[in-house]
Amino acid sequence: MRIVNREQILLNDADRKLLATVRLKRTIFLLLAYLSLVAILAFVFMTGQLRSAETSVEKMLRYRRATNLFTGFSLLLFTIIFVIYYFKTVYPFTRDLKKGLKTVSWFYPAAYKTPYFDSFFLKTGSPKKPMLPIPKNLFDAIEPGVLAYILIAPASRFVFLLDIDGQQLEFNERNVVLDL
């Protein structure tokens, strides 16, 4: 894909609402996953605090110390991983909403069809996601010399719209995996 022209325009209300919805869904997923892991760690911590009648005090103290170290280290590790994941997946949507801009790129599309399956792709030239799945009608519209354009949120790389020769494909929160 060779970019011919690129410009930035303001987000409209529908695009803002879409970005906010996707951000909310990703935040809820991230928060639920983190809280689930913290609940498991809390359960492990609580089992380490119990005392059994058949264990000696010395073994119980060693088990308690090991459990405290394990849960503390795991909580710290999970927190660091989830903070990094937040800044990679959720925060770019916040940046896009604050800036209020989207990028329009005009390009000459390049198509790709998988050899054994009927899957159709648009070559994007993006290192993060080199192929964008498209339906057959858009694949058929790709011809040499046809100019297409794509609307993308700059920070999150969320695709709003793809237009090839007048045929449009709009993206929403259901097909959010189609990031560039």
C-alpha cells in the first residue's frame, strides 16, 4: 500500500462515541481480569494464614512466610503487567478522544487472497497489522489505479471506515480486532 495523501480531520460525535465504547469495553475486560487474579491471590494468601493441628509451629511459619512472599511478588508482577497492558491497549483511545482527530489516508490498495481458503485481505503496509480482513465485494473492487481511503484514529490505530471505489466498510466495537 502506497500512501498518496494524508490529512487529519476532527472526530464527529459518532466516532467519539465509538471510541469511548471500545475504550470502556477494553477497560472492563482488563479490570475484570485483574480483579479475578487478585481474588485468586487473596484466596492463596488466606490459605497461607490457616493453621493446622498436625503441623508444627516452625513449618507453619515457613509456609506462611513463603505464601506471603509468593502472593506479594505475584501481586506486584500482575500489577506491573496490567499497567503496561493498559498503556498499550486502553490509553491510546483516551489520547485519541483528547486530541479529537482522525487521519484520512488516500492510497492505492493491494489485495491478497489466501491460497486454500476464501479469505480476503487488504495489504496495509503497517508493521503492527500487515493485513486487514475485508469482505469479497471490497476485494473485487480492488483494481489497478483505483484510489481508496481509510479513516484511522492516530494513537489507537482503530479503523473507522474503509472506502474502495465507492464501496464502504464501516467498523464498530464488534469488529474492534481490526486495528492497524
